[in-house]
Amino acid sequence: MTDTTKVVAITGASSGIGAATARRLAADGHRLLLGARRTDRLESLAKEIAAAGGTAEFQRLDVTDAADALAFTTAAQERLGRLDVLVNNAGVMPLSPLAALKTDEWDRMIDVNVRGVLHGIAAALPLMRAQGGGHVVNVASVGAYEVSPTAAVYCATKFAVRAITEGLRQESAGDIRVTLVSPGVTESELADSISDSAAREAMRVYRAVALPASAIAEAIAYAIAQPAEVDVNELVVRPAASAQ
């Protein structure tokens, strides 16, 4: 491993932004640990990366389980030698109006989008500090900056990720690099979890102009590639044709 290649653990790596990021970072020579619940997809992606000459291990991960998150970061250290970068990418987006009272879906968003990020940070920070540094990349959303109908709880979780990321940055100056990447409308499976019919139709129209997941992967790769003394704090990436 050269000075510029790193060990990167990616949550939510089975599809969308996570999978695209894995492909992009593997092409840069980084060694990867891929985490998600769908291990069949992780295995397929790891084989694809290996066939292209890259290095990727995988492990089942439920980010809502703190013990799972700890096992995931520990696996990076044990199987790949260290943990340089954690990409907290796992997220869910079952949108609905508040009046629909889909409280189970609210809880799921809080568990995955907020607790999942906190579990990743809690698991990675001790390892990174013990080895003398590291980089935490949290994937939020333009929903971390604005709120729209049916997205109140989702946006609340992404506002929280933004606040957590900024707090970690301030507390880790000179020690751990911290980056917030906030995608605009991006091609992914996030909208597949929307059970509310009106919200699903609104999202179909909203997503008429969308970025490929590879565009967000490029942003993450850019942040990781900067020299150690450079900390890219926030990147907001939107489709050029979209006002939102």
C-alpha cells in the first residue's frame, strides 16, 4: 500500500451511492471493506472489484446495531491492517406526510440515518485515534439544508447528520478529517421504500432530473484524495438542470 492508498470502510455498499463509491475508490487503488445487510450483493460487488484488479472484502452490517458497527470497523483493522476512512453512507427515505402517522417509518429513518451514523463514528474514532489519524465521510442530502412536504422526518435526520458532522469536525481539528457530502437528486433505490402513494408519485416527478450515483462517488473520492493537511468540510452536489 502506498502513501496515497487507504483502507476505506463503506456502509450501505450494496447499491446506489455506496456501490458506486466502492467502484470509484477501488479504481484509485484503495482497499475496501464493504458493509450492508444484503451480503449477496456485497459478494458480487467484491468479485467485480477483484476482477478489475482491486481489493475488496465484505461483511454483513446492520448500522442500527452498535455491536455490528464495532465488528465492522474491527474487521477492517484485522483483515486490512488499519482503518483510514469510514464512509457513513447507509440511509433510508420512506417519505410520507406527517398526518399519515407512519411512526414505524419515522423510527426506521431515525435508527438508520442518525443512530447508524453515530454507531459508525463511535466504532471508528477509537481506532483512528489510536493509529494517529483518519477520515470520516458522512453522506447527508440537500435535505440537510431545506425541508419539503412529505420529507419532514427525513430532512430532520439529515439536518442531524449535518450537525453531528460539524460537531465532530470541531472536536477533531488536527486529528480526524471530517467531510459532509450532500447529494441532490441522485439515482438510487432510496425511493423504493416509499409506501405512501402520494409521496411516491411526488418523488417520481421530483426525480425526473437526477445525477448518476457515480457523481457522488467522484465527490467522495475528491475529498479522500486531498493532502493530509487539507480537510474538505462540505460538498453539496446537485444536478445542473435542477433548482433544488
